[in-house]
Amino acid sequence: MPVGFFFFQKAVIIFDFCCYIIQSMKQLLILLLYCVPVSLAAQDSSFIVQTAGRLPFLEYGPGNDRLGGAKMTYLDSGIVLKVVDSLDGDYIVRLSKQHQAFIAKEHVKPAPEKFSRPYYLTNNWRVYGDDTFDYVTINLDERLPYRSIQQINPSRIVVDIFGATSNSNWITHLKSAKEVKSAWYEQTEDDVMRVFIELKNKQHWGHYIRYDSIGQRLTIRVKRQPPLDIQKMTIAIDAGHGGANTGAAGVSSGILEKDYTLRIAKELNTLLKQRQVKTLMTRDRDTTLEMADRVEILRAASPDVLISIHLNSSGNMLIQGTSTYYRYIGYKELSQSILNRMLELKLLEIGAVGGFNFALNGPTEYPNCLVEVAFLSNLQDEKRILDPKFHKAVAQKIYAGINDWIKKIK
Ligand SMILES: [Zn+2]
């Protein structure tokens, strides 16, 4: 064998080997390109759930304080949510491309995969009224999540429907609607439809969002302005705590908050009844009531106003004073009016506190105000709380505050 031929053969073998390596690398690359998306897809562990149980609600984030995190909205049951992650006791759910929320795991149940669709379209709207309420109904493909806020000047209810892409070409507004001035929408994001409901009156009297018991029609029920006369209204009174839930205790006397909230609530109830005002008490004796029980009682009764009565407490014994609380801007004036009257009792001012996350400030259905009368943890305030004359005086001030508020609305 000539030496030259031997080298030629070696070169061919090396060339073949190189080709083989390149070919193999190409195949490996193709395999990688194919596998990476597959493995990424395999990592997508999202799944669909539905809201369930009593009073499910969304939170903005994992924040927590003694009242729980900041609530975004209470939700109806059977609402479809996409879980993308979890953190402690919460699921993180994707509401739309840009929005997520937190929901307690106990507030959802598994849902069939059929709920997962690329688009959820909206359909026709109807604005109308019956004897008591106005309604804005929107036909949807699915029970999608929503949230709402109140706006003032002008008074509007703004509802975001997440995951919804507009296919609505028809908004019927009937004469029977008495409170809704107009209703329209903007597709603010690809998959978020924002509903605007402008009200005729400047005061918000409440709205309630739910789906039809069967089906996917979203209904925003709008409460009309009642006659602006307290005698023609129903005032709900909630005495904080009760039964096994004793609340705070007096710093020197050891008296229980649950007993004194009830005493003040009863004084208010008596005073209102003497003035021929219709009232409703969530409890009139020492009984245990969950927050959900209270919300359900109130929701069924649909009062015009809710006053919730508590006594405050702090680790700092020096803190004293009175405060009122609201969650929604449309209910601020009620809290401010009651606080102004409470300050006439020579209590120090803690303030009219907004954005508050108390469970009974959360429902949007009626104007509500939490009154933290004074501090059980402060000696001076406690002395007042022990005096039955003070209970009567607090009742009078709350009554006067509601009347002041009504006058302002007129
Ligand atoms: Zn309390």
C-alpha cells in the first residue's frame, strides 16, 4: 500500500468522523429545541378552580394584619379562576394577563378543565329596574371574576370583569331604571372589560354583584336612593363580638367588650324605635355570631344603613379616643358625620379611617360605618364606657350623625 494512499484513507476516516460528530450535534440541537418547550410546557402546573363555600373573597396580595389582608372583592360562588402558584394558605390566581390575586385555598374547589378557553366573550347588556332595585345585566361566556370600586363626583360604580373580551354590541337601557343614569364600557386591556355605571344621585346606596343561579349572566344590582328621611329608612345595628367571642377587656375593670357593645347597640335601637325608625339588630343577646353569619343576615335584610359598634383596645394604655371606619369612598361621609358628633362627647379624635378592612365594612350593598367608641385599654376611656349615661349619649350622637349625613345628601 503506497504511503500516500494510507494517509488519504486516514484523512477520509477523520473527515467521516468529523461529519458524524457534526451530524450528531445537529441532531442533539434539534432534540434540544424540541424538548425545551415540551419541558417548559410540562412545568406549567396551572389549574382551574371555582370559588366555593361561604363568602369567598380575593385579596390583592399576601399582606396580613389582624383583620386579614386587604380585600379586593367578595365573589359569588362558582367563579372560574386559574391557579398559577400558591403561598402558604393562599392560591395565587391569574385574573387576566396583567392581573393576579390571592384567594384562601378553603375558598375554592377543583373545576373541570373544560373551563379553560383562549377567549371569553361578552354579549348583550340590559339596564332596567323593578320595584326596589335597578339592574345592569351582562351576558358572559363564563362565570368570570370581577372587582368593583365606587367613584364620587360623579358617583359611579366601576366594575372590572377579568378575562372578558368584548363582543357586546347592544346595551338596552329601559325607562324602569330609576337610579342608573347611564352604563357603558371600555375594553381597558385585551382581556379586561371595564363597566361604568353612572348614578343619578351623588350618594352611593350600595351595589351587589352576582351571577344568575344557573348560567353566566352577571348582574350588578344597584340600590336606589331611599326617601331622605330617617323614619323611612331601615337602620341595621351590629353589636360587635358576642358569646364565645368576648372581644377586648377593660384594663382595670376586666369588663368584656361583647357586653358593652351590646348595651350601646341596645340604647341606639331603643332611641331609633322611639323615633319611629325601623331597625334590625344582628344580635340582641349574648350569642356567638361569625362574621359570615352577620353578613348573611344583613344581606338578606338589605338595610339602608349599617352601624357596627365596637370598643377599641391597644397595647399602649395611653392611647385613647374615638374613631369611625369605612372601606369604600362612597361611604366616607357617613363615617365623617358620625365622628363629628362623637367628638362632641369630649373624646379624643383618632379619626374617620378609610380603606379599612373590617369584615362588615367589606360588603358594598349598603352604606356602613364601624364605630370604635373609645378604648377599653385606657383608664379614662374605660371609666366613660362603664357609665350607662355614656351609652345613651353615644346612641344620641350616632343618631345625630346619621341625620347630619342625610341632611348633607339632600
Ligand atoms: Zn371589637
